[in-house]
Amino acid sequence: MAFTGDAEISYFVVKEGDAYYIDQKERSSRGRYWMFRRFEDAEKYLLLLISDFARPGEYSDSILFRWYKEGIDPNVSLTEIDPDNYPGRVSLRVDREETDRGWMSDYDATIFSHAIALTYEELDGALREGIPPEWFNFRIVADITK
């Protein structure tokens, strides 16, 4: 699965083994910045990425910016996983679960700590606040001549 934003950035969900990765491709460069152990968490992160593209106004007015300013959600803990080889990369653990939920940069994890603690429906509702409902009508265009 992939989607492309206005800035010619594409995101791809890649399953390898028991993990789900979201790769980002910008122009001809592709990088892997996020890993999730549960598909549901990868879905939530994609929802964050989509909402960031869709949200009108300044980033400083967004819920993502507010969550970053609030700091890490109290139900989530972040742990550096390999500071020598991957500085700034952390794993997320929810409610003292035995296994972490995945890894990403500490900046992204601070924001996502709020989203991972919500259900998909709660997150969807929070991210739709302030966005006109008519923006959620989809028009699918397909080229079937190929």
C-alpha cells in the first residue's frame, strides 16, 4: 500500500517477518523510519501522516504540534534501543506491556505516544477536528487503458 502527498513524498507499508514498516520515498531516495509490531499501530501512524497533509493552516495549530508540546503520554514509555548505531531512535511501550510496540525517532514517538494510547476510532475523531466534513468525500480516478 502506498500514498503520495503534494510534496512528492510517498509512504509504503512493508511487512517483513512479524513487523510492519512504513517506508518513505522522496524523489529517488527511500528510507525506513518507522517499525510496528502490530498492523493496527501502523494504521494509526498512517492516519497521522495523512492528517498532517490534510490539515489546513499552520503546523503550530495542529493536534500533532499540541501533542509534541505536551510531551510523552503518561501511559507510554520510550526507551533508547541502540544509541551508538541509531541515535535518537526509541521504542514505545504502552501501559508497561511486556513487549514494545515498535520504534521510531524520539520526536515522532513523542507525538505518536498520544495516538498509540487511543483506539483507531478515537484517533480518527481527534484528527478530524477542525477539518470540514466535505474533505472526506473521495473521488477515485483510474486509468484502465494500461
